[in-house]
Amino acid sequence: MQVLKQGFIAGHSTRLGRHGGRLALVALLAWPGMAAAQSVSDVHFEAGNYGTMVSGSVVGDGFADYRLGANGGQKMFAELSVTESNGDGTVYFNILPPNSSDAAIYNSSMDGNSTTVNLPSDGTYTIRVYQMGNDADAGKTSSFNLDLSIQ
């Protein structure tokens, strides 16, 4: 979907009245085909462990969220590996800080699929796994392992 300025949405003109801006926003949020979390999972470590591996899959432009509580000053290790794909396997992850829905403190599509990040604050962090490029556009499916630890 292409959003243009001056009241045009995907080539269709709209008259924006007093509530037009809010209505346009609601229309964009409810537009079919918008990416949504295909799964949301809370990650817990077994007693005595500081890490775990989770497995999942993503389809098309959807994403999988893994939530993990941590304290500021701790370090989070995350490493993503693709285990199977019917496309090119272009799978990445972002680390979102507490109370963020999209602003990342780490983006593996730019910085690589393995990292250790110093966490800036206490709270629940989200590791968002997603596809890019043709795999996302063509609705391909990729399975993955995500190794996570907090120290």
C-alpha cells in the first residue's frame, strides 16, 4: 500500500474533514495485509540457567515476538539461525526496548544475526523476528532458532 500526502491513499482521493486525519489513521491501521505478529511468546529460563533457545517460523510479512524481562545494565545475547525456508531465508531480528512497539535498539538486518547488547533500562524487551525482501513479499515461510541469554 502506498500512502501519499494531501489526502491520497493508494491512488484514491479522500476529503479530509474535521475528523479526516483520525479516520485516515484508523483506515491505515485496519487495512488488510498489514503486518501483524503471528505469535507472541514470553521467554522464561529454567531454574539455574541464564539462557535458552526458542524455535519458530514466520510467514510473509508477519513477525514473531519473544518477550523477555531484564534489568538495565545487564547484557542480552541473541543469535538467529534459519533452519528451513521455502524462499531465500532472509530472516532477521530487532531488539525493542521496554514500552516500544517499533523503535529498535538493535537491528540485525543492518548489524548481523548475532549480538550482545547492553540493556539501558529495566523492563520487558521484545525480540522481533521477521523476513525481508522477496520472502516477505511473496509470502514465503522460514523456520528459525533463536538463542537468547541474559547476563
